[in-house]
Amino acid sequence: MTANEEKGGSVLSVRDLRKSYGGKIAVDGISLEVRRGEIFALIGANGAGKTTTVECILGTRGRDSGEVSVLGLDPLRDRKSLFDRVGVQFQETRFQDRITVREACETASSLYPRTRDWKPLLRTFGLERKERVPVQTLSGGERQKLAVILALVPDPELLFLDELTTGLDPAARRGVWRFLKGLREGGASIVLTSHFMDEVEFLCDRVAIMSAGRIVLEGNPAELTAAGGAKNLEELFLSCIDGREREEYESEREGETA
């Protein structure tokens, strides 16, 4: 751990990050810091640039320009060292055909020099009875839980979660929230993307609102909401994004509750 990574220091630093696809700007000059022991959220409608930002931060997608430091490492040059210390759950996790839950966990454990015991994680996430079940037979919510478990296997210092509770019922969502707060209390740092504003308000120390590839507002959720004269984070969020993104967000939320 470097001096800058001590409690309260920076574990993630991004400066002027940019990414385009065929002339279409996806990430437009983003800068941000994440401190050790905090939960930080990127929020925005579909297409705002959240997932691309996380992929560029991790080095799974090349950036056009800008500087990124994760745990003091360059995600492109120090890829192996970095992924020994971070955990990642992508929104669309792909699993091998016919692999069982147990095999998925054992495979993940074999990839890292230091790992967390995955069996207690199965119990925590309510999958202990699914250990020998093929992953392809799990429900969408169960597969989402397994993706989070696999991200936790390397006992990460920094955890990236992309729409982690999509597909989970309310009770399961709150169980995941409590677990993540426990991780933070243990010193872990978490970066998440979410379109659930209640999730962000409950979990996050700081939030960055994205619109059209840019960060338009950043700070503590409660403080931002009060300063903006909004009744809650969702109202503030909707006031910060453009009309197309507002329609996209509202359509997505309607689909979730239908």
C-alpha cells in the first residue's frame, strides 16, 4: 500500500478520460477521485457513459486519452498486478456452458494468489443449496448474485460493481447493501454504477451524476440533494440530465416495475 492509499487517500485517480466510437463521444473528459474506505457511485441513464468509463478505468477497453491510476497501478501496463487486487462484476457476466456454481467458484479461486473462502459467500447470498446446480439453470437474480460472489473471491481492496442489484427482489437487494456496507467498514473501497436512486442514497458516500459522457455534478448525495432544493436524489438527478436521457431513464424504470 502506498502512502497515498492510506485510509482516506486515493485508490482511484482519473484525469481527463476520453473515449469515442466512430466519431461518437462516449466519455468526454471525465476526472474523478475515489478514496480508500468509501463507496462511490456513477449514476446516469443508459448511454450516459457509465459502463464505458468503468471499462476504460479497468483497461478492459482502451481509452483515447487521459490518465488513470488504480491502486497506484496503470490498468494497461500493470494489468495482472491490478486484477490480483480488484474485484469486478459486469452487468452482463458470461458463464461457461454447463458449468456448475461450485465449478465457477473453484475456477475463480484458482486465478488469484490470495482468495476469500467462497462457501460462506454462497450462504450470505442465499446460494448454498445451488452449489452443484448448473449456472445456466439459475434465475437471473441468482446469476447476478453469483457474479457478485465471483467478484469477491479475490478478497479485493477495490470492488467494481455494474448495476449489481438488477433483477434482485427488494429483500435480496437490501441484503446485498448490508453486506457491502460491512465490506466498507472493513476498509474496502467500492465503485458502483446504478440507476436505483434509493440504492445510491443508502450506500454511497459520494456520487457523480453523468450526462452525455460528462460528470455534471459530484458530491455527497444528501448534501447535493439539499443544495439543489430537491426532495430526493432522483429528483435532483432528473433535473441534471438532458431530455433524451430522462426519457430513457423513465422508460427503464417503468420496465423494472412492470
